[in-house]
Amino acid sequence: MEPAWRQQGRGRGRGQARAQAQQDAETQRSQRERGVQHSSSWPEKGRGVTPSAAPEPLPKKELSSQSKFEEIRRSNQAAAQRFTESQFSSSSDEEEDEEQNGKHMKIVASTFTTYTHQTGGDATDLERTRQYLNDAFQAGAITCLICIASVKRNQAVWSCSGCYCIFHIPCIQKWAKDSVFLVSSVTDDDFGTKQHPWPCPKCRYEYKPQQTPNRYYCYCGKVEDPPLDPWLLPHSCGQVCDREYKPACGHRCLLLCHPGPCPPCPKMVSVTCLCKKAKPVPRRCSAKAWSCQQRCGRVLPCGQHPCENSCHAGDCEPCPRVSVQRCVCGREVSERLCASPVWHCEQVCGKPLPCGNHTCEQVCHSGPCGECPRSGNRACPCGKNKCSLPCTDDVPTCGDTCDKDLDCGLHACSMRCHRGPCETCRQEVEKQCRCGKYTKHMPCHKEYLCESKCPKTRSCQRHQCKRKCCPGNCPPCDQNCGRTLGCRNHKCPSVCHQGSCYPCPETVEVKCQCGATSLTVPCGRERSTRPPRCKELCRKAPTCHHPSREKHRCHFGACPACRQPCQRALEKCGHVCPAPCHDEVMVKKTDRAQLAGPWEQPLEPAFERKALPCPPCQVPIPTACLGKHEVSPVPCHACGPFSCGRPCGRLLACGNHTCSRECHSVTPPDGTVDKQQAGRECQRCEEGCGRPRPPGCPHPCTLPCHAGPCPPCTQMVRLKCHCRITSLFIECLKMTTADEETKRVLGSCKNQCPKQLACSHRCKEICHPGNCEEICNQKVKLKCPCKRIKKEYPCSKVHQDQVSVVCDDACVALQKKASETREAEEKALIEEERKKQQAELEAFEKRLKGRRKKNRRNTEVEAEESVWQKYKKYTLVPVCGVVLAVATFYLLQTS
């Protein structure tokens, strides 16, 4: 036996077409038997609808050809009628779909009845399972987030065990392979040796490479390649799910194989309350934890007070009461929480140590203070020699070389044994830069970095490293990916990476025509998703002359043709038209181009909407001539009295002039007999309207001379918005009748103001008239004078000098420390310069003594110079330098 979905007459399309064909055949057969002939829908003038006479007997060949012609004609008329009904009426397919969806909703509701209608169950945990079932019932509701395509009934799928999202098997296999390949190519030195996990595209739940799906299973995982059955849920095996509930309670799911998480456990168990005082009561296994609301009464950890909370799970909360407690050392007493009895005060112990020379420096402690930290054998600063000295004496230096390892880790300290840290290593070594391209002689403590930039590409394989002196381990790319996602609406916000981007996490609402019903779909599917069916009534305004449409549901496209009675007053007689509404009638086009030859194929018949005039009025009206001499009942559309030849003299519609035509028939516009009022047949006033226009309206009245007030001005006025960027088109009537506030709203383009404030920030208000308010709330950073403290304030307060950042004590201390360092360096430089000059002076004196001895031999009489004359040139130079340095230092301090 073939499955139900293959049998003819079961599906919506096949059943409908077959039933329609049978109905047409039966109709044609009955019409041939009875000999009924179709007549036009509206009778012609002076004719009635009369039954046709019985046809005369024809020969056999003529009868067969005539019956074939009649059958073809009727089938064409039936096809045209079905076409118009399917285009401009509610579709039976939509009604069947709505009925089918209603049945599905009832089935889902009845499935969860036992979960919620007994013992006060909570239905909040069932919403996820209910939503997955509803999506599975609706065609096109489930979307693969990798390819952004609908999951069909006959496609192999895989469901994530973390988020239960459904993907195509080929899509998830390619995703897993690409993910493992990218991670291996970036992290593995030996490519492909390690087993890296791959994540779910939606919830990032990680799977091992061995867990990559290569088989198509049902939701519960029992059946491989589940067969397609129209009577079962798509991709379901139809067996009991039998999966363990989460969290595990020992029971298994009783639903049939289903998508999404299993619902809460519905089993009934007998459990007691949380505090174990109440008697066991029957409850749902998923909600078996319950409170009896009685007082707990258990002794708290403080050991003094009982728990005052109602029945609860787990340990009791700490004692909230307050009691008087002593600190650990026992010196201070304070009121503290009963839950924290052990506390320490801020006083130093101060007890004398066993040595008798020092006191304990610990803060509030328990137990003995211990031995003096300066007692016993102590080592010198370099650690080479040890000696035993009283705790009152400091250990002297040993005089040996320090030999401690310096911070560089390559050399040892060459100073003698000393206290404090060793100095920085200053030995000259040949260092290689970090990238290994260049070498240079420089102090050992300095790092050598060359200026060459790394030419390698980063892990994203798109951008160059360009890091100075890169050792080869280029950092990951820190730029944004920026590639367009599969939805074609958003760009990837992740850091630049290899391979495909993750699916777009956004969702979009697809709404019906009126917006009352919406359907949430993944971003990118809104173009191909069928809008949801709305149960609200159509809100479109009628396109015919009727004030309202016939009631029908919300839909897209044109509304069905109006079938209400016309009820429009006829122009000539004023009677009401009883025919169906004919403002929009489908009429076959007749002005079609003729075929150029037999090689051209005739086009299909084209239809267009057209407003047909009302049929002639058939109401009998007693009509008199223009002179009212004779009265006779005549059909309303055929009445035509004669003229008496006198001037009409009726007052025209403008109310200012009279009709000067020869006596003629006049149809009162309002159905009243008024000899002074002009009708449609009277001449029209050719003069223009001269009435004054409303204030502010520059347009003239478009009507000719008329009575009563002028109609409102409907012309559009082009105006620039307040920001002078966008052109707005507004009705003249709205502008002339609007107040100042309404004019301000009409003149706004509803965009952000493009003007810049005085602070160079953009105005945050919507398009507005006048100047922008100089109140900028954008955050601006301010620094203290020393540039150490940074704070954020509104831009308006900063420009108004309402806020400022002042240096604190830490800033002052740093400035003072910097000035002291500069003074010490200057003093050291002055002292070094003085010593250098003294050494030069001594060397000069030694050379000068030798010259004096030679001069005494050659010259017998020579005047001896004083000490000042000898050394004044060499003394004035350093003294002047010292005075200049002192003056410079004083000026720097004062500034």
C-alpha cells in the first residue's frame, strides 16, 4: 500500500483540483441534459430574462460538434471564474492551512495537559519544548544557521545536545572540519598531530573530533536514517523518547521522539519537606522540593541561638544577632555579629621578648610572642661569614667581595660586602637583538631592539605583523574581521580570523500586513520566509464608494472584489442602484495587437480592473413635459420631456448668476422640486472664484465661481527642514492652520541635528529650529597639572570652568622627590668638576716648579710674583662656573 501522502485526493492541491474537475464535469453533464443556456448578468434595455425554447433535433454529427463546442465554452467560463476567485477572494488553501495549524496547536496543548492540570504543576519549563514542537509542525520555521536555508522534511539533519539547534548534516560536517583545521594550523607546531575540539555554531558547546556527525539519526538517537512519514513529526522515529531527564532523577522521558529538551519529569513521588518535619505528600518529581513554611529551629554555628527562618534547603544562614566580644589579645571589647566571634584589634602587641631588649611588633595575636628575631647566629650582608653577636649589635661587613648575582643573571657584584641592593650591571657586552638580525656592544642591563619590522602575516592570514624586532612569535591579529555574514545584513564583530565567520546571532520579526501577528526568524531569512497568517480583520480602506469592506481576514495584496449592493444614487433620476458593486470588475482586454503572422503564438487572455457604469434605471416614473401638460408612467431611463422655448432663469450653483439657456430638462441634484435651483443641465458659471484665501495660503481657489466656502487647499508645499538639509512636502492646509508648536513638528525631518556645538561636539537633539542648546553631556577627560590624575566630566561643565582636577598629596610628594633628585645630581656634578679642576691645578704646579729651577740658572735677578698673581687665572674660571650654576639652580627653584 502506498503511503498516505502519495495517494491521490489526500493532499491539498491534488484533492482540490480533482474535486473541482469532478464538480465541473457534473455541472456540464447536467446542463447538457437540461438544455440550460447562460444569459448575460444584466438585461439589455427593454428586455427581460426569458427561458430559451427547446432546441430542434439536429443530425448526429452536428449534435456532437455542438455539444463539444458547448462543453469547451463552459470549461473556459469555469476556468475564468476560478481564476478570478483565486486572485480576488480568500484562498481555500489558507483556510485549510489555518485549520491544520489549529489542529496542531490543539495536539500540542493536549500533550502537555498532564504536566500542568494536576497537582498545580508549573508550565514555565515547558515553553522551550512547546516552541520546538510548534516550529517542527510549521513548514519553513526551522532554519540552518550555517547556510541560512530552511530545513525540509526529507533532508538529513543533526541536533546539538547543548542548545538543540538543528543543522544540515553536510553543513555541520563542513563546519567541524574547517574549525579543526583552523585551530590546528594556528596552534600546532606539527600540523595535524593533536586532536582539537570543534564548537557548535550557536551555543559554542565543544565536541571531540570523533563526535563529528556522519550518520543521520532521529531526535532520540535510536533509529538511523528515519523514514519520511507524513503522519509523524519530521525527523522523528515515532518511538518513545526514553532519554534520561536533566537533572537526572531516575526516570525517563515518556513523549514520542521529539526535538528540543525533554520536559520536566511528570512522575508523582512522595517526599517530605526541606526540613524533614512534615509528613510526605505526593508531588511532581520535577518539583519535589517544597517548604512547609514552619520555623527551622536548628541551632546555628554560634551555638547559642536557633534558626528563625522558615523551612529551607541546605545549611542555615549565619547568625544575624549582635553580641559583646573580646579581640584575640583581649585588650578591646566590641559589639559584633554573633557569627564572627574571632576578630583582631589594631594595637601592636608590645610585650617584651625573651632577650629583654626588644618588644613584640606583631598586631593583636594569640599565643606566645616567640624568640627575638635578632638572636642566634647572623650572617653578614653578603652571606659569606656568620657570627654570634648580642641582639643589640648589628652584624658588620666582612670586607670580602659581594659576589651576588646581579639582575642580568650573567655577572656577579664586584663591590665589597655591603648593605642594601647591588647596583645595576654596567659591563659592556655584545648583545643580539630580539629578532636575531643585528648585534651591538652596549651595557649588560639594557635590552637591544632593532628598528626592522616583521614582514610575516599574522594568524588571520590577511594582515602583516609590522612589529618592531619581532622574534617570530607574531601576536594574534587585533583588528576587527568586518566581513559580511551569511545574512547579508550585518558584519562579523569578532577579531580578524581565518575561515568562515560564525552565523549571525540576530533575529528578525516577520509581520503580517497589519503588524498584529509576527514570527521571529534568524537574520537573513526574512526575505524568503512566508509571513504569518493573521486572524485579525483586514484594516485596509475600501477602494470602492462603500464606507466599509466586507469582513475578511488580514492578507497581503489586493482585497477581494466588493459584493455589497451598489446603493449609489443614479445621476439622472436619483434612484438607488440595486446591482452588486461594480467599481472594480475584472474585464477582458479588447485592445490587443493583431498577430503579424501564423508564426506568432497568441497570448493568454489579459484581464484588467475597470469601473462599469450603473445599469439603466427600470423604475417607472410618472413624467410630465416641460410645460407639465401630460403625465405618463415611463421607465426612468427613457423619460424625456419637451422644451417650451423660454429662458431657464434658474439660479446657478454659484448662487450669483442665473441660467440663460432655452427651456430644458433639469434634474434637481438633491431630489427636491425647486424651480429656482439650477440643475446639472443648466449652464455653468465661467467666471473664476474671487473669494479671499485663508491667511498664509498663496494658492488660488481651483474651483470656478461657486456657492459656499472654498474647499481646503490640498496642494503640497515644499519646505526645507530646520537643519536645511532635507526637503519636506507638507499640505498647505496643515501649515496654514497649525500653531507654532505644530509648525515646529512639521518642519522637523526627525533626524539628528547636524550642527556642532561650541565644544566641537555634534548636537544630540532631533532636527529643531533656532540655535542648539550649549549643554553638551558628552564625557571629557581632565588631567591635573602634573598629568597624573585623570577624571571624566560632562563637556558643558568643563567649558564653563565648573570643574577642575587638583593635584593630591601623592602628586606633591612625587614633585618634591624629583626636585631633590635633581639637586643631588647637580651637587655631584659640581663636586666632580671641582675635583677635576683641582687635579689639573696640581699638575700645572708640578710642571711650573721645574721651569722655575731652569729660569734661576739663566737669570740672576728676577722679581718674585705673589700667589694671587700666579693662580688668579686658574681660580677665577671655576669660581665663576660655580656662581653661575648656583644662580641657575635658584632661578629653577623659584620658577
